[in-house]
Amino acid sequence: MVSENKITTFLKLQQTVLDIEDSTKLLEQFLPQVLTELNTVGYPYIFLSAIFTDSAGEVKQTFFIDNKGSQSPVNQDSVFQKGSEWEMKVMYGEAAVVSDVSYFINPSYPQFHEIYSLLVLPIRHIRDLRGVLILASPKDANTVEQEEIEFGEMLTRLVDLAYRLQDTESSLLKITQQVYGMNAKLHQLDKLKDDFVSVTSHELRTPMTAIRSYVWMALHKSDIPLSQKLERYLYRTLVSTERLINLVNDMLNVSRIESGSIEVTPKPFDITALVKDVMEEVKMKAGEKNVHLEVTQKAVPQIFADADKVHEILLNLIGNSLKFAFPGGTIAVGFFTDGKNVEVSVKDNGPGISRDDLGRLFHKFSRLDNSYTAISTSGGTGLGLFISKSLIDLMHGKIWVESEGLNKGATFTFSLPVASKETLQHAEEYEVKAQGEVKKLEPVAI
């Protein structure tokens, strides 16, 4: 039975484990305190040694504490020699009192002749052996009392707790350092990606713009008549060139948004007027496809957003509907407000969207249909909706899509905050500052 004063000492040491702030050096600070307290309660141990092993029985970490600052004299090979009587006891979770100290202790140890026995205690966690705690005593082995063994066994629980806390903290620290290292590499790779996209886009766009101009001149300003076959080839070249330029512009916009190079400067403005302006911009394209454009006449409050970014979003959404619209179809833009937000919806009666496609529409390179026919006829990059969602997120808005299924059309809706008194009082919360150099978005092509 452990006496009351030793239980008090145990509780004191337990609190010591919990109070040590630097968990990575917990055992280094805790074990000297254990030896001091043991001496205080009447156990004049000469040294304390804690040896921790891994699951394979290999020594993982050792600690040696005495009052002289000596190097460890413990022969670890002897401590873990298989088959010895005391080793079998320890393996089964029992304490062992060893009298043949010369087998374990180097005789050159300054206090070797003062040691007459060793109390070897297993350090266990549940059923797993974590190592051993060795206490060197000036008493004969046959004078070691049961209370001393029981108290030692209690202390091994604290040593195990300290070891687990230290091991967990060290693992967390290592993982944290790895995460920081990985983040640094990711930032570096991200910058390299942005630089690559920027340089490559510039190198691609410059010659492609020249090619587009020359092809357009050949189609529309040629001094000689063109055969139908040559005219068809030139037209295909022009379409493909414009598609590549659009892809380059979209990739640049994605890169600038993701790198934080885009600035959002919100101001109150009339969204209905902006919609009418955009409809005028796409009017010619809609006429070429025989698609009718409609705008619902409804009074809604001004919104608080970046008009240039909303212009890009509207061009993306209306342009997307135009790409997939059936000849003779209609694209209708409507408005709704609940007083806090204004919703703008772009509705078409085109091919619609399957339920499986709805969930991936706003991801990069997502498409309504991955067939060759859709790609060749629509000419989209699959980035427009991703760019639109990214811009709306920056402006504290939302975007979603609804469709009853294939061949039943689709409705894209986005909402942005009303330019209310409360919103204007917190205008700075809606601003987005660029990280580094401010870059503008490339224009959207319809």
C-alpha cells in the first residue's frame, strides 16, 4: 500500500507533467524532477535511466539522470538481453529487482561502488511495452520493499504519459514543418505556373492576333475572288484562331483571379442599364444565330458591386447561352429582389443540362457536353462559368443554375448585394485589394 505522502508526491509530479510548456523537451525537464522527488520521500536513488523502444524492440530514445551530470553507464545490450529472468518479468509487465549490477552498469561509473541493486520497471501503455525505467539503489536487493515497487510502478505511468505527450508534440511539429515546407513549394510552383501562363499566353497571343487579322483581311478585303473551298478553309482558320485567343484570355483571367492579382472596387450602379448595354453588345451575334433577346422591364434597387466585373459575368452567361442556343430560340434576362440582394437570371430554351452535369458546371474546364459536336459548335473553353463564379464570390454574391433536363433549357442566376445604407456603411468589407501588381481581366469574346 502506497503511503499518503507518496500519493501527494505522485500528484505533484503529475501536475509537473501538465505544467511543462515545451512538450518537445518534456522528459528532459520532467525526469530530473522525478529523481529529486524520489530522494525527497526517502528513496536515495543514485541515478534514473529511462530507455524507450519501438515496436520491434529497438532502442528509440534514452535518458539518464544523476546528481553528478555523468554520462550513462547503462549497458543497453544487457538490459534487453533475451531470456534473462528479469527480462521475462518486464515483458509480462512485472517489476524486477536486480542484484548483479555489474552486468548492467559500467564499473567506470564514479558511483558504481555505491550501487547495490537496480529496480527495473516496465514502461507500458495499455498492453504495449514502451521501454524500461531503471532506478539505481544503494540498498541490497532483498531490502527493497513492496511499497517502493508499487510507487515506482505508479511513476512509470507518468513517464509514459510524458513520453506520449512529447512524442505527439514532436510528431505534430514535424508534420507542421512538412506542411510549411510543402506550402512554400506550392507557392513557388504557383508563381512559376502564373509566370508560365503569362509568358506563354503573350507568346501565343501576339502571333495568333496577327494571323486572325490577316485571315480576316483575306476573307473580307481580298482583291481577287475566293473559291468556295478556299473561303471555307479561311473561315475555319479564323474561327479556330479566335477560339485559341479566347482560350488564352480565359487562362490569363483564371491565373490572375487565383493569384490574387484582381482588384474589386464596388460602387452603386443600375444593373438593369448594364444588362441593356450588354444586350446591345451581343445583338449582332444573336442575329447571326437567329436568337431573340429579351429583357424583363422591372424596377430593382441599385446593386453594390464592381461594374466591370459584373459586365464580364453578364457577357459570360449570355454568351454561354448564345453558344448553345437553338436557331429561333430566346434568351431572356430577368430581375428579382428581396430588398437585400438583386437576382439576375439568364434563361434560354436551349439543349438544357442533365442532372449529372449540374454539379460540375462551375469547375474549371467543365462543359455541358463533352462530345466533339458540342465542342466544335460552341467553341467554349469551359472556363467562363468558373471565372464568373470566382468573380461573384469576390463580390459577396452567389451563382447557381437550374434546368429541368435535356432539351428543356437552363436558367443561370446570380445575386449581388443591394447598395443599401447599411452596405455603404461597411463598403470597405466589400473591397478586394490585389496581392502585388494589379492586373485587369482580359475581354470576354462572344
